[in-house]
Amino acid sequence: MSQPSTILVVDDDPRNTRLMESILKSSGYPVLSAHDGQEALDKIAQHRPDAVLLDVMMPRMSGLEVCRKLRSQYETRLLPIIMVTALNALEEKVQALELGADDFLSKPVNRVELLAKLHSILRVKALHDEVEETRRQLETKNRELVRMEQLKEKLTQMVVHDLKNPLAGIMGNLQLLELQGPGLPADTFRQILSRTQESARLLSSMILNILDVARMEEEKLALHRRPLHPEALVEACIRQGKGLSEKGEVDLRAAIQGPLPEVEADPELLARVLGNLLTNALKHTPPGGRVEVGAQADGQGVRFWIRDTGKGIPSELLPRVFDKFVVGPSEEEREGLETGTGLGLTFCKMAVEAHGGKIWVQSERELGSTFSFTLPG
């Protein structure tokens, strides 16, 4: 329910002030009062009333001067003003209209007329406020559309660039096999095949992230839940990251704490969440560093984490790490963040939340990052 409109009564005659206050209060309006023009301006600045009943003739500053000042200021240029004048003060009424007054009341004030005119200008004010709020919302949406269009262009450039890298690796390896395949030593052949498979997996992961984020935003991605053992998920994640950890000379280990309850989850999505987080950690951990994949009971559910000893994430980027396309515009800012399309962490957040869990990150510069998420049991 909306709050009743607050009315400021401005008159140097206490009898007029009491009369208008009595009429307004009996009709449910909160009332403020002022006894001269300067006091009126001070109270308007302090209390922001919804309308003003303003006497024309007052000491220190006339009502006409108050009206002129209010209309000259952006914050009060549309404040409803009803001038209270003598019965036949035609010249004052014309001047007040020219200065921006909305309506008039003649003294002595009539209750029915006061309430009718006040209701009318407050209705106009409410409509204007509604239009103004709509305008603000449209401006916000327009800014968001512009931002999204810029992000779309950025995404297109990033997708083309990032998909070309593994694709180029696949094409190059296939050409090498085509030209030299029959004569290649077995070890060399296996290395080329391994690199090709790694590039293909990376390409597939990027494409799946793009498609699944779009489907989850449209609520079209179905979860295929079944009971899963957290220990098995961690062990599978370790096996998946073994090649990358050995290549980067990173110590990859599991940390399973105590007996764990089963979780009801989509095995493919959950494996990709862990895989995305692990790949990101391994890429940003220097040789000789350590990455830990862990799980422990958390209430009725399970908390998983991926902890690394990389350089950490810049503090200014921490609140946005799960936003779409956040990869950091500079090499400095990219440390600790994904280096692909900028959708991997977004996918992780959406997938975890789709399961009823939550995900967060803790990070300190030069000490590393810990990505954690919980799943209900």
C-alpha cells in the first residue's frame, strides 16, 4: 500500500495555517508547515513534500519568489504548487501562472475546493512519476541492450579466435599424419594423436559451454539426475586432469575428507563443472605448484572444491568471475581467470544452481584461488 502524500502548508498567518492543517489531517494527509518563504525552501529541501500550499504575500520572501526558485531548480521543477491568494488577486494569479504554479485557492479556503484541487494535482503527479519511472526503466534496459550488443560482438570475436586455436592444432596434426604418418616412429605418432585428442576435447568443451549456457538461460536444459558417489567424481576429475598436470609440472592431488553422502545430480554436467574448474586451475598454476580437488560433507549435502597455488584473481574482478565473458582485457587481469570464451565459469554457476547448490570463490594475490560449490544430498 502506498504512503499518503505529504503536504507542506506555507502561510504567515497562523489562523490560515491551522485551518488548512486541520482540513488536510482530517483527510489523512501528513502535514508540514512553514511561516515564511525561506522556511518553506528549507523544509522542501529537507523533507521533499509531495505538494505545497503556498501563500502569495509573506515576509522575508513572497510566495511568488518561492515559486520562481522552486521552478528554477531541477529537483523541484515539477513539485505541485497551489498558490493561496486573495479572492480577486487577478494580477497575482497571472504572475504565479507565468512562474509555474499549478493551481489556485482563494481565501478564505474552502474545504471541498482544497481537497478537490489537491487530489487533482496529486493524480497528475502520480502519473508523471509513473512516466518518469518508465523512462528510467527504458533507459536502463537500453543501456543493457547496448552492453549486450557489445558483449555479443566481443563474444563473436572471442569464439572465432578461441575455436580457431584447437581447430588449427587438429588440422596441423592431421596434415602431419597425412604427410609423414607411415614413416613416423610409434612414440611420435602417439604424441601427435594425444595432442589431437586434447585439442578436440578443448574444442568440444568450448562448444558445449556456449550451447548449455544458452539453454540454461532459456530454461531448456533438462537435468538427468541419479545418485552419485562424490569420491568417484573426484577420482574421475583427477584422472581427467592428469595429462595437463604432468605437462605443466603441477602436483595434482585428491583430498576426500571423511565418509560422504551420495548426491542426486546429472553426472555429465557435474563432471564438466569439475573439469572446467580443474582445467582453469591447472592453466593458472605455475610449474612446481599444487592443485587440490576435494570433497567433504556439508550438512545434508557435499561441498566440493578446487584449490590452486597460482597467482590468484585481482580483487576488483572477484565479484564478476561468474559473469558471462569475464576473462579480463589484459594479461594481468587474465591471471587466475579462464582464458577461453568467458563462459566456462558462467556454465559452472548455472549448472550448480540448477542442482539447488551454490558456488563461490576465495582468492588472494600470489597465494592462489579456491573455487567451492555445494550440492544437496
